[in-house]
Amino acid sequence: MKVLVLNCGSSSLKYQLIDMDNEAVLCKGLVERIGIDGSILKHEKDGMDGKHIVEEAMKDHKDAIKHVLDAVADPKVGAVKEMSEIDAVGHRIVHGGEKFASSAVLTDEVIKAIEYCTELAPLHNPANLMGVEACKAILPDVPMVGVFDTAFHQTMPEKSFLYGLPYELYTKHGVRRYGFHGTSHMYVSQKAAEMLDKKPEDLKIITCHLGNGASLTAVDGGKSVDTTMGLTPLEGLIMGTRCGDIDPAIIPFIMKKENLDIAGVDKLMNKESGVLGMTGISSDFRDIEDAATEGNELAQTTLEAYAQKVKKYIGAYAAEMNGVDAIVFTAGLGENGISMREMICKNMDFMGVKLDAEKNNVRGKDRIISADDSKVKILLIPTNEELMIAKDTVKLSK
């Protein structure tokens, strides 16, 4: 069974075509600058040298998906001979609110429910839905499945997801912690159990999804019981351009001092803060690490602040679960940040966390990187959200 996985952003589209008989990625690619001058598709096929590049105006997601399907079925660079070989399409949907605790077939009713959640994810859900609509128009008879970033976290108890606000704000407007990156947290926690030869229900795991957007999740017995992101992806860790946790009183204070309106402060917190705002250098941790190496003290302090925040949540979640068996690092920085993993795990011997420097000297590979005598296992696991989406799509489209 061949499943096309689509991840639509506001002006971008990532895709993979996966043969689920052996979980092989037949082809994959990225479309950038949709609706913007300079639209480009970069496509690669298993066994192909280099990338197939298409530079052509794509005014919307329907145009982009048409180009994707053209590439997927291209006689030279494609992976299928005709569209009928695509058995199902899996779509990443960022926000499902409380309506979806698992993936769902994208019926008209489900799509309306996703539209209802748009207010909670105005930057993500509309783009996700544009991809669904465009795909349905081109492949009307192919089963479509939505896989929600928030679904994995629907097992959180009320004590974890309620804020210290009037309860009616939750009942009237859905103001609560939802959490994100759920597909990634679910994948790496399950993979960790497999690597440790344990059942997920027998483990307490803290998963660290550290990328430009970043979150930690406490996974107890295979279920999410707490996570760092909240109503939106802004809460929690310091991120690439997002501020993470701050004193809420800062918001009206800086609005007054900087003469900002709601849109202005929202832009400040989501697009101009995080490590970019703290350093004034970049949202890319590689650039900040280079600056720190060259003696930039603010860059070094920013890296230490980031590591400290991750460490703080690890300690909190270990306390919350009454122990931890494994800590997992994943996503761009988690998978490739050798020095950042070392900084986070430093001075945690008291809770049985010991990193092995030699084992840690690796990027992007499944590996146990803790010392042999570490009571808490430390794992590096590259995330594979696309495979998780494809698996759920297979289950629901049969």
C-alpha cells in the first residue's frame, strides 16, 4: 500500500510517498514560497543522484499539490506510473482541540470540526485545510486521513491541562493546555521502548523534541501526562523565535512601553524572541554556537539559558511521574546538537543521569548515549512523523 504524506505550512509543503509494505520512502520533497514570487519544488527519489528542481509560479496549495503529483508520477524522477497507485493520503493537522484524541478520516463533518479549531491555531490549521481541499480536488476518490499534533496529549489529566484562570474560560472558550508535536513524541517514546526491549506501559519517559519549535513531554505508561506547550505552541521552552514561558505581566508592560498593539506583541513573542531575540544573531543554534566559540558571551549565556530550561522541565517531569526510566532527544537540535545534549545532561548524576561522551558523539542515528552505569537511559532517536502519519492512514483507510 502506497501512502502519500502531506505536511502543509502557510507557504510551504513537505511530502513523502511511502510504500507501507516495507516502510520504504519511495520519494520525498519540499515546496517553498507558495503564493510568493520564486516558488520552487525540490524533489528526490530513492536511488536518484541529486534533486529534481521545478521553479514555476504556484499561486496556491492546489497548484503546489499538482506539481507534487506531477513529480511523484514523472516517468524519470517519479515513484509511480499513474495516480491510481496512490492508495491513500495522510495529512498533518496541527490543532484538533478536544475533538480528536486520535487520527480521523477526513469527512465533511471532520473538516468542519477542524475549521472550528482554526481560532486556536490561526497560523497552521488554515494551511493544513488548504492542502486537504487541494488534494481532494485532484484525487477525489482517494481516502484522506488527518493526523493531529494535539491528539497524543489528549490523555493529559485536568490537573495538567487546566490553567489558573476562571474555569468558565475553559468551558466557554476552550482555554487549556493542548500541547503539540504529539506525533513526534508518540513515535520516539514507542521507539525508545523498542530499543530498550520494554513495553511502553512499563516505562516513564521524558521526550525532548528540540527544534526551532521545541517541547518536552512526560510519557507515563505510553501516555502523555504533561507537556510544555500550551493553548498555542508559544508556551514552554525558549525556542528559535518564540519566547516560551514568561511572566504574563510583561505583556501589558511592554505594550505600554513600546507602544505595541495586540498584533505587535504577538509578533514580538512569536517571531522576534527566543534565541534570535536574546542574541540578535540568528534563530539557528549552529550560528549561535559558532558565535559562542568565537567569544560572544551573550551567545554563550543564551545556550546555557536554553539548556537550563530543558533541564528544569526534565526535573519537574521526573518529580511529576515519581521517577524516569529514559530521556529521549529528537528533532533538529536534539538529534544533532552534541554539545547541547551534553550541557543539558551535565550535573544530573543525583537523579541517575549520566551521559557517555563517546556515545554522544553522533548525529541523527538511533543510539543509546548514556553511560553503562547510568540508572536513567539517555537515547538519541531521529523523529519520523511522516511514518507515524502513514501508519495511522493505513489503519483508517482500509
